[in-house]
Amino acid sequence: MDRWKIIVLVILSFMSVLIWRAVFAQSDGQLKVVILNVGQGDAIFIETPTGTQVLIDGGAGSRVLGELAGVMSFYDRSIDIVIATHTDADHIGGLAEVLQRYDVATVIENGMTADTAIWREFDGLIDDEGSVRHTAIAGQSLALGGGARLDILGPAKGERDELTSKANDVMIVSRLVYGQSEVLFTGDIERDDEVRLALSGTNIQSDMLKVAHHGSKNSSTNLFMDRVRPAIAVISVGENNRYGHPHKEAIDRIVKTGARILRTDIDGRACFSSNGFIWSEC
């Protein structure tokens, strides 16, 4: 056997090992949730026990691509579901990069548009990609495989029909459930939506909370935090950002719950996995 045939066989064997490792990794009964470190913005990666991949928001620029490369296999160029919680640039700006790099099967939106270049690029790329477009509304539930589901808690019915000057007023809020493990994803909601959710009768108690609006002064209200009662609270925030996030008042309210606080500006990306009962850092 000549030298080149040996090299080819070695390469093929190496690729086979990587592929089988990925197959077994996706069938180990673990749910993975990663709050990506994209600076002043939001991006969350989810992988279910059956390998379904979900990306909630994408930060403001291309930084999300490097973060995804750190949590996805190098040969993986597809994402099953992308969720754009609202039209702010620090949430959808990076999704244009994602749509250009990955094959995205489904895009879930809040039903609102924006008169911005970033929104127009995002909107056009969805059409170019040929992704299925779906508008979220409270009460829907998405089966993600392996017993994992994503319950849509917002926007509430009628919110899109009201005149609003803020993209934050119409927000996709969702709760991921896998066995006895839950994660609440809040986007950029603040006091009014937190109170609505807390008083709605919907179960929002969750082991883990993606802290609302980067820890802004008007988020993480006492009533809301009392209903959620998280063990882990992750703040997606940029280092030395011009907004002063996370605000001390919000931090103090989170601390009162006894939750462990992680910040992407200090701790980097936060990666957790669950077998449906216990969360572990990954």
C-alpha cells in the first residue's frame, strides 16, 4: 500500500471517529443549554437529547459565529430552529451572519418589523434561505425531541395589534422544559411584562433564568423573581457597556433569591446540561 493510500485511510478513520462521537453525544439523554458570550446582546444555544438544535437570538455581529464554533461540531452547518425574540440589533444583528453560514430550517419571529437596515437584511436572508417562517404567540408549545419542549409565554394575544414605539413591548418569552429541569428565556422584557407573566397564572418557576434585558434597572422585579425562584441566573452583558448593565438594583433583587449569578462579561459563556433531573456544568 503506497503512502497516499495510508494517509487517506488515516483521515477517513479519524473522520469516522468524530462522526460516531457526535452521534453518541446526541443520544446520551442530556439537554444542553449555552448562554453564549456575544458581548452586549443575547444569544442562546440549545441542543436536545435527540440532537435538535435551537438558537435564540444572535447578538449584534459576527461574534456569534465564533461562539457557535465552540459548542457545535466543526462539520455541522445546520440549525433546526432560529428564534428572533424581537427586532433590536443586539438580538438579530448576528442572525444575518448565522443565516449566511448555516442552513436554517425554521425561523420563529414575534410578528413585528422594523425600519432598519439590520432588520431588512435579516428579513431578506430568511427568504433567500427558504426557511419556514413561524410567528410565535403565547400558548404555543414546540416539541423539540427526546421529551424536551419549548413553551411560548409571550407575546400575549393582542400585543402585536397595539401601537408600540418600543420593540421590547412585543417579545418572545419562552420556557424550556425537560423532565424536572426548566430554563426561562426572557429576552428584553421589563417591569410591565414581568408583572403580567407573574400574575398570569402560568407556571414560570425555573431552575435557570436568562436574566431579562441584560440586568437593566427596570427588570428582575421582586414579584417576578419570587415567582421564578431560579437556582442559576445568567446575565448576558457586554464588558463596560454604555448602559451600565447589569444595574446594581437588579443585581440586589436577584441576590435576594439566593440564585447563583453568572455574567458573560466576567465568566464567559455559560454551559449547562441536564439529564432531566440534575443540572451540571459542561
